[in-house]
Amino acid sequence: MFDLDKWQEIWITITHNKSRSALTAFGVFWGMLMLVLMVGAGKALEQGIFSQIEGFATNSCFFETQRTTLPYKGFRQGRRWNMTNSDIPVIREKVRELQYLSPMLFNHSGDRNVMRGEKSGSYMVKGCYPEYDLIEKNKMLYGRYINDIDIAEKRKVCVIGERICEVLFQKGEDPSGKQIRVNGIYFQVVGVARSTSGVNIGGNNAETVVMPFSTMQQAFNQGNIIHLLAATAKKGVPVKRIQERIEEVLKQQHQISPDDRDAVWSMNIEEQFKMFNNLGTGVAALIWIVGLGTLFAGAVGVSNIMLVTVRERTKEIGIRRALGATPRNIIGQIFSESIVLTVLAGLLGIVLGVGLLRVVGILLSQGDQFFKDPQIPFSMAAGSLLILILIGALAGYIPAKRAMMIKPVEAISEE
């Protein structure tokens, strides 16, 4: 049953010495404010990191050739070698856990290599398979991405990045079906792409011309070589497994020693992703350690003020004990005062912290910032409330114990 008199007494006790109560509560208020702001900043950092890899297949890995570091089967150390078209079917056959596979070529033939009429620019040229769009996902602003027919027929078509579109075409103009010249050869534009992630393999996608892998090999006399190989694992299969299997197949295909660890360079995106996750977990743990430490420092202040309050109310507590107040009544009163003071200060810190994060979030949304949407989850707010109650109870424990040690006769006779 709600006891109005009890709560009025608690409020009167807290407000009896307003400045002392305010200064004491400030420790809890500041600790909770800092915790909310740090958690919000941590979330903004996490959002920023993951926004950079959003749309990129985290179950992927990439391969590139390096000089051999060991002699093998008559081949000398330091030999240069290239991945070739013949590697693709062998990898598909032997690596059953493979999901997508795309060879890639890169070319940049100097200044102003991409032209349309009098407009031109210097841009990266990339050749790949249609599957690559499932690894590094693009949003099509106009038209389509390259497809299997483009590969099979070696069509002279291309997909351009949005920055290239802005330079070569009028604002709002659909480039689909129009011709551009790339390294002196005419190609038909079939689409305009915008990258959905901050991960760009081989250069900024906004400034890249993408064409069918087979077309690029033929048009630019690349023979049958592959500059980079991209692969993804099937769902539930660790990327490390296909990474090791593909490296093994490439070494077998090109007469490279199985013990040569440097001849095949590879990058495991899944491991990079886990590293980001671990970084986020570490930052979050550090934030909570610092924040809770500050909160408990505030709780020590609350406990001290409650001890002073108990000392000042020695006679009052003695009279109440003499009039029949039970130990439970006395303890409950002290605990209630401590919890109310702590929770009020903490809630004020939460409200102010959330308000500041909201303002910062609005300011950050005005531009393309790395930090994204600073906020705290509802579960954190609810958990903070429980922590405040716990801290308030701990802060009231020693004062309550001190109050219980007061003997009624001694308290009443105390001047």
C-alpha cells in the first residue's frame, strides 16, 4: 500500500539541506551522464565501422600472386607467376564449399582514359564476373549490372560509377545505351552503379568502369591472366576453410611448394570482420568499466551524506525506536532515502545524456560522417535503472547499519 507520509518524510529529509544533497547527487548524475554519452559514442563508432562494410560479403576472401620464396620441382626461388583462366574450373570442382567465384582484372592507362565527346576523366577500369556484384553489392541508379551473356559473348558493354556519370553526362540523364570511350575503345553503357559499402577493392567504385571479365581480357590484350580472385564460402562454412583449399589448388596448378607461405597472398574478410567485432566489444567493455567506476564513486558520496544524515538524526531515530519503530522500519527509511536520491540523480543524467545524443545525431546526419546515429538501446536504459537501484541500496547499507547500532536510551539523552 502506498504510504504518502513515508515519501513526504523522505522528500523533506533530502531537501532539508538542499546544497549538500545536490552536491552529493551530482556524483551519481555525472557518472550516469558520462556512461550514457560514452555508450552512445561507442554505438556511433560501431555504426560507423559496420556502415563501411554494409553490403560487402563478410564471408569472402581474395587472392593475389606474389614471388615464390622456395625452389620447387626445378623452378627457382623468386619466380613470378600468374593465375589464369584455367584455374577457375579446377577451383570450382575441387572446392565444394565454394559459393561465388569471380576473377578480376584492373587497368588504368594514364590521364583522361575515359571520354565522351569533349568530356573526359582519369578512372580505374575493372573486369569481373556478374557474381562479383554478390560479393561487393552495388545499387543500380540506372540500367543493370553485367550478366552471363555479356561474359559469354564478350560484349563491349560497361557499368560506370556515379561520379563518372556526373562528369560525362548531364544531370538526370540516363546513360544506358550511350557510348563512351575507354582507353581508346568504344563501349556501351548498360548501367550506373553506386557502392553500398565503404570497402572498395581496386579503387573507388564511384570512379570505376566495370566491364565483363572476358571482354576486358580480349580488348586490352591481357591474354588469360587474372590479377585478383574473389571467392565466398557457402553459408555455415568458415572462410578459412575455402581460403586454405583455394591456396592449395593454386599451388598445385602452378608448381609451387606447399610450404611456400608467401607465394599466394590472400585476405580473409571474415577475419577482418571478427576483428572489428572484437574491437567493438573491447570498446564497449572499457566504456562500461569507466562508467560504472564513476557511478560507484558517486555512490560513495551518497553513502557519506547518508552517514552524516544519520548522525544528525541520532536523537530522532532514538525517539522512533523508543516509540516502537522496528529495526525494519529504520532500515527501510534509510534505504529508501538513499535509493530515491540516487535514482533521481541518475535519471536526470540519463535524460540529459539521451537529449545530448539526440542533438549530436541530428548534427551528424547533416553530412556524410563516419560516426552514425549515436544512441543508447532501451535495454541499456532499463539496465541502468536497475544499476541505480542497486547502487542506491549499497550506498544506504552502511548508514542503515549505523542507524541500527543507535540505542534508544543513549540517543534520547544525547544533547
